[in-house]
Amino acid sequence: YQSSINGNAHSLGSVTDHMAIEVVRNVDVEPKFKSLYIGTQQQTYKLKILHGSGAFAVTVNNTRLVDIVQKDREILLTPKELGGLKIMVEDLELPHSQIATAELLISDIAKLTLWAPLTLI
């Protein structure tokens, strides 16, 4: 650095910096499609949240059909009523990433028995 005022030369120390880059895949949910059944017992089902930053907002298109709880990378679903449901998982720290979705069908089948003699299933 050359001073134009007094003609003295001054030396500045070196400047260093660093940057950490973390590559994160878009959030996903598994399974993408699931059939849930309302039977005599109350059952809770789990969906897994894959990838993403770790900070998620989970929403459903119909809150009457299920009780939903999100814990870290799991979504716990307890069916309440019959119908179709869409679950959306948004990554809060990656605002321009795609929203992951899963579709669920809630039915009232408590038990299903197949009887097919001499038939290869």
C-alpha cells in the first residue's frame, strides 16, 4: 500500500478466509403411495423423510382424515376417517427445492382373505 499523502509504504498482513459448501439432495418421502386400513385397533403408520436439510414443514390436504405427528425424519400417521390423502413435505432451509409428496388411501378393511384353489398367485 503506497500512501499518497506522506510517501511512506505500509504493509498489510495477509487476509485469508474459507468457505464450507455442503451439497444437499432435495427432500423426499418414502413410501410414495400407501394404503392404510382402519380396523378394530388404532394403528400408527410411519413415513420416512429422506435427504434435505433436516428442517421440514409437513402438511396434509385434509386434516380430518389423520392425526399427524412429525418427529425429526419420521411422519407418524393415525387414520381417523376414510378417504384419500396427500402429504406434502417442504424443506424450510432450501426454499427453492421441490416439495416431496406422498399419497395415502385410507380404507375400512379390517381383514382380507384370499382363497384361490389351484391358482398361482
